[in-house]
Amino acid sequence: MLGIELTPEHPVEEVVALGVDAEREGYDAVFTASHYNNRDPFAVLARLAAETDDVRLGPGVVNPYERHPVTLASETATVAEMSDGRAVFGIGPGDRSTLRNLGLDEERGLRSVLEAFKVAKRLWAGERVTHDGTFEADDAGLNFSVPGEIPVYVGGEGPHMCRMAAKHADGLLFNGSHPADLAWARDRVEEGRKDRLSGLGEFDLAAYASVSVADDEAAAREAARPPVAFIAGAAAPPVLDRHGVDAERATEIGERISAGDFSEAFGLVTPAMIDAFCMAGTVETVADRMAAVLDYADSVVVGSPLGPDLDSAVSLAADAYDRTR
């Protein structure tokens, strides 16, 4: 699978146009990022359902704290109905930096993600569900049929989340752009697959990679600063250690982001952070990194910032992927 993450920090019309371009360029899936400070992902997905024909569509990723999990299941089922069965459900523990603004950063956890998509699957199958766990539902059900199967992709990078996804879900959207991180993720996935539930199909380990591609390598690397800041600011200590990234500087970046001091946070990003947390450069540079990542991953989802010019980056990233094949 070649997927793309579109971030509705831009007007809905622009994001939808990028999604239409992505389908034309041969992408298999379009994920729409979900952060409270951007536009609503399901509004974008509804428009994309009407303006595309074949590409899979889904949130990438929602969390079970900002919206009730039953509501998330209903919203994703609506995308499935509008797209004639092309929905995919990306769900994870959420971005700590933005959840902190909502007083939810302590709510993040594996159990809530697992319970949310397990309940969603039952609802999509037409069941009425009563649930008492990390959230409550009392005889909840959907009043419409859900066309097709909705694959569940868990978004995460912790060891327990990786193993859980391999045991229970259809795929893992692993937030990583470096082969060392995907090699580590592959090991965790294989541990989880030993206990994979019967009846589930093949498992897809997708590198949910920050990508910044342009004809000008320096411009591509400069455009990578914002997403790299978010990644570095939320990275776990073992990840920072793996790449030799200064943990105190990463913590400061996360604090600046939470305070809304984005320009200061982006200015603290180092070249080493860009190398560790983004595929940044020309088509040739990005293709080489993708090939190295695909030694361990099954799929690639190219994500923010895409590049200094979004329109050309959609095409250039697809070109980079084609070169890996």
C-alpha cells in the first residue's frame, strides 16, 4: 500500500483537491489527520468520498478521548456508506502535545484504543453493544447498514501498542521514517503475531512517515521542521536514544508546542532530528530512504509536511515510491 496523510490545517477545498490528485497519482489510501486545532477530518473525508472513486479513506488517526468511541464508529461507518465501502479506520492514543491542551494527556493508553475498535467492529457488524470499560455504552447500535469491511489500523509506536495491533488489528500505522525504527517495529510486530487472533487476515506494517520532498533539498529539509518538532517533542526516551537526539531539547520543543509557541519550537529542531524523523530531500534521497524502510515495513504512508509545495510533493512522493519498486 502507498498511502498519504493529509492534514486539514489548510482549507477543506485545498485538502480535498490534494486527495483527488493523490488518487490520480496512484495512491491506495488517503488518511486525514485529526487534531482539535485543525479542521474536522470527517468533513474532509465526506467530500473526498464524493470526489474519488477507488482510493480508501479514513481518519489517520482519531483517538477515543476527544470523541466517544461509538461516535467514531458511526462517523467512520458514514464514510463507508458515502464511499461505497472504501473506509479505513485509523485509531490511536493521540498526540500528547495537543491532548495536553484538553486535559487529556493522562488518558492515553492501550486498553482504551483496543476497546474502542473492538466495539466499533461489533457496531459495524450490526450488533447492539453494551460496554463498561474505559468508556461506557448501553445498548448502543447503528441505525444503518455498513457496506464492506472496514480495516482497522492502530496508530502508535510504543512496544505494547505494536504488539497489540499485530494481535488484534489489520495494520499498524507506525510513526517512523527511519529504517532503524522500522526494524525495531518489525520485531515487536512479529512478537504480537505469535498470538494473532484466528480469523484475521494478513497484517500490514505501514511506515507512517513524515516526508518532505522537493527538487531543492535544502528547501525540503527546511519544510520538515514543523512536523519533526511535533515528533521529537512527543518521542519516547528510547527513541531519542536510538538516534542520539538530545532529550532535554526534545522536551523543550514539546513544552513550546503545548504553549502554542510554534515558531520557537520549530527553531529548536536540529539537522539530526530531521535525519531521524523525516524522509527529507530530493526524489532520489527520499526514494533511497523509502527503500531502506521497506526492508522492514510492508507499506508506506507519506505524511506531513509532504514538501514545501504541496501540489508537486504529492506527485514527487509517488515518484519516489515508484523508484523503490
